[in-house]
Amino acid sequence: MKKYHFTFDKMNKNKNLKKFLLKKYKNYSPKKCKVIVVLGGDGFMLQTLKKYQKYGKPFYGVNRGSYGFLMNKFENYDVTKKISNAKNITVSPLEMSVKNFHLTN
């Protein structure tokens, strides 16, 4: 069985799903899991990527927000099946440096 770490956005529509998934699957720590499963919207996915990138684990996003450009469509409760059928992609982060200075006359 796969080891997952689930992280849920605090939306009302996630309450029942959270109860169900945490009853069905053990929630491992991010350090000990094999996949980090993110349930929420794109913004929550970006927050989670930033928070847990240090563990070097793959992420699987399930859209529970509005649009879900970065997320997979929520279709059923079989997380293992959905993840095993998923295709791996690599996202390279965009980095930027900014310097602030004042021009004097």
C-alpha cells in the first residue's frame, strides 16, 4: 500500500471528504510518505508546494476549488487508483530577483 500525506484546504466542502479519506488511508508525515496529496484550489497547491518542496516528494493535486488549472479533477475516492494512473510531470519554478532603488534629480 502506498504511503500518502494528505493536506486539505479549509473549505467547507472538504470536511466530509477529509473524514472519509483519513478513515480509509493512514496519513503519514511528509517526511515518511511516498506522495503528498493536496486537496484544494490552485492557490492552496502553490502554498503546499512551497511548504513541502524540501522533502523532494511527488505531489498529486485534487481540485476542490473553483477552476483547478494545476489540479486533477475530483472523480472518486480511490486515491491509489488515481495516482497509479497519473502521468508524472516536472514543473520548474520561476525565480526572480528585484532591486529597489530611488532615482534622485
